Amino acid sequence: MTTRTAEVSGVSAAAPSWLSREYTVAKPGFNRWMVPPAALAIHLCIGMAYGLSVFWLPLSRALSVGQPAAKSCPDMSVFTALFTTTCDWRVSDLVIVFSIGIVVLGISAAIFGGWLERAGPRKAGIAAALCWGGGFLIGSVGVYIHQLWLIWLGMGLIGGIGLGLGYISPVSTLIKWFPDRRGMATGMAIMGFGGGAMIGSPLADLLINNFKSSSSVGVWETLAVMGVGYLVFMLGGAFGYRVPPAGWYPEGWTAPAAKSGIATGHVHLNNAHKTPQFWLLWLVLCLNVSAGIGVLALASPMLQEIFGGQLINQPGVGFSALDAAGKTQVAAIAAGFVGLLSLANILGRFFWASMSDKLGRKLTYAIFFGLGIALYAGAPWAAGLGSTVLFVVFFCVILSMYGGGFATIPAYLADVFGTQFVGAIHGRLLTAWSTAGVVGPVVVTAIRQHQVDAGLQGLELYSRTMYVLAGFLAVGFICNLLVRPLAQSWFMSDAEVKALDKGTVVQSGGSAGIGGGGLSVTAIAAWAVVGIPIAWGIYKTLTKAAILLH
């Protein structure tokens, strides 16, 4: 097997920068199983985006800490809230940080996706670390001097850029390292995003309780510690990234035949969004996420209001009729429900993405939508039976498919558009997530409020919502069926593909001694670094969920 270094007019090119994509090209003997832990190190950190709610209640008493009454200003405008130093913040103003972050995630992933393909995952990972970890540090300063606009800027805007860059940084690289297991590879990394809050939320709670005092709620200190920790952990992941030489593939692997529906060519980034397939997949992701994120937005109150006293052995007693102690008990059980949903979300990302390697991406999404419709439509029936276990199982399966949709879509894109620009195309597709992050919660909360205004209670508050979400999935099912392989005219020529490749190139393709796999001390250490926090997060989640299954 021969390799060559890129040359210009017979003169060797200058050595690439240590941040460049060319510098990260793997050398013979590299183990491809070292790349997923690097990706997980980044995704486990940015996944804390789902756990930011742990800060909102403490921050709503940031000025009145230790005092019986909050320094509330009920008539305060949002603009005033951004700059006030005398009024406690409202939870509704703080929650906007999450909305900003998710919207900016999609926008930044779309804008910087093309740059990522040129610059490589290491440079993108470092930028993500600086933005996400730095965003927490800026937010810490904002809490310390009580300036909400700094929290919006740091944890929302700048942190959102870190979310976008960090989320897409490993996608293209992992798909190229694992052409034989595309779904499993991206599922491993994106599983980390679902697991970030499972680790970060209990960690933040421990730190807040450690730092809080008569003069501080403990949040600015917690944000500072976590910001530094995320910065270090993500930089470690970024420096662990390697990209395969152009033309590389695993030893003994044969590319699938064209008739299997998997693209054998590559569509240029500038043309992907011009195809109907891109927009059909955009709708597939948006509708699947809208349905799932709508449930996540109201999971806790939904369980409490549907089952009420039944959760604490008081059948027939509605939630509103419970005393304060009863409501506290029910809230603790509902927190266990949320924990189980989070765990299902995480495990579903790896399980369904891995299954898609065997079933095919289109069939996997057909299962998501078909089974999802049945489960959403059947959830009111399960609740009507009074079966808490059946109801919880239904929604755990639903959330597993919600997470599985995130993890499977990069491999679906690679199957349709090829791997050359899959990271950038995935970045553009993530605008569907930004849209769903607004549409799902808005639709679900609007329907619930309409039912509340009509004087309905219990299951009637949510049954219509479940049928509407089933309708979302029905439309998604149709969109998925309409996805077809692209015409050959959309794909780049071999000459165009070769012109995009830089650095060390395997002239005739093949393994070049790379990616043999197997266990080694280094590989075990890398997996332990990410595996131990995941195991701790699962333990904390199951401990909380045990209350639900008492």
C-alpha cells in the first residue's frame, strides 16, 4: 500500500498547522475505535443544554436568598429584566436561554457546516469548547453581577454556537471511519448529547448545594466550575479527533451495491438543498422531533395531572384535590418519570441507530412513525385503564424513537447524499430541530391551555394533545415514504471528489494499516474517561426513577 503527500509543482507543501484537517489525518496503526470516545467527550458536555432547567428556580431567588419573600417585580418588562439589579428574575425570562441556544444551534450548524468540512473536526471541536465552556463562564459573571443579558449572551447565543459546532463536529468523521456501521457510529456520539443532562443535572445540583450560603444561591460558582470542566473535557475530545486518509476503508469491507439504495457517489453541499429529498428529510426530522419534544416539555405535569392521587395510593383523588404533602410526593414521582424518559431517549439513540444498519434507514423511520402513531393514540386508552406502568412504557418507547431519530438521521443523509459533505448537510438539516424546538412545545402547551380554559381536568387535558401528535407522525410517515434515491446527475464526478481531498491520500484505497480495532490500554483508558460519567449518570437516573416504580 502506497501513500503520497500533496505536492505543488514537484515541491513538497509546507507542513500543515496542528489545528488543520491535514494534520489530523490518521497514521498507520491508528485504532478507529479511539474516535467515538473523542466525540462522546464533546457531546456529553453540550448535552447539558437539556439540563439547564436545574438553574432556573435557584436563580429566581438570586437576590432574595435567605429572605422569606422574593424581590419580585411582577410588572417588569423583559427589557427591564435584562438590566435590573434590584429585582429577582422570573423563570419565564430565564427559560429563554434554552430557546436561544436551540435556535442558534440550528443556525450555527447550518452556517458553519461547510467550514467544518474544510477545517476538520479538531478545529471545530476547539471552537465548540471555547464557546460552550466560555458561555458558562460568561453566564457565571452575569449571575454574579445580576445581569440577565450576560446570561442570554453567554449561555444562549455564544453557548448556542458551541452547541451547533459541537453537535456536528464528529458526524462526517465518524461516518467515514465506520462506513460499515454508519448508524451505530453516529448513534454512539449522539447518545452522548442525550446523556449530557443525565450527568450534568445531578452534578449541578451537588455543586449548588455545596456552594450555596446565606449570601449566595450557589449558581455562579457552579457555572464557573462546570464551565472550566466542560472546556477541559471538550478540548480533550477535540484533540482526540482523527480523520481517515481519503480512499480509506476497513480491511475486508466491500461497499454496498447501488441497488441497496445507498449512494455510491457524493452530492455537493451547494446542491443538496436543491433536491426534494433534502426537504422531505427536513420534514421527517422536524415532525419526529416536534412530537417528542412536545412530550418532554410537559412530561412532569402530564403524569401528575392524569393520575393524581393514584400515584400515592389515593385512587380517585384528582391532582388539584391533593394537599401540599401529597402534591410534593406526586412531584417526586413525576421527576422519576422524567428521568426514565431521559434514559429511554439516550438508549434509543444507540439502539435504533445500530438497528438501522440492519433494517435500513427508511424502514427504521417507518417504524418510528408507524409505532409512534399507535402509541400516541393508545396512551389515552392506557391512562383510561388506570395503568401507570403501561402509560410509562408507552412513553418510554416513544422517547426512545425520538432519540433514535436524532441518531439515525446523519446515516440516512449519508445514504442519500454520500459522505463527502454529510456533516455540512446535517448542519443545514438541523434547522428542522430549531423549528421543532419552537413548534412542539408551543402546540402542546396551547392545546393544554385551551383544555384548561374549557374547565377540563385529568386525562382530558392531554388526550387531544396525544391525537394531534399522532397526526404529526402520520405526516412524517408519508414524507419518509416519498424519499427516493437521487438521480445520478446530482452526484459529483470522480475528478471533482479528488480535487476536494487534501493531505495524505491512499492512492489505491484500502486500510493502510489503520483501523484494525481491538482492545489496547489507550483505548480502554479513552472509553473509561467517558464511560464512568455515563455509568454515574445512569445510576443517578435509575435511583430517581425507582420512586416511580415503588
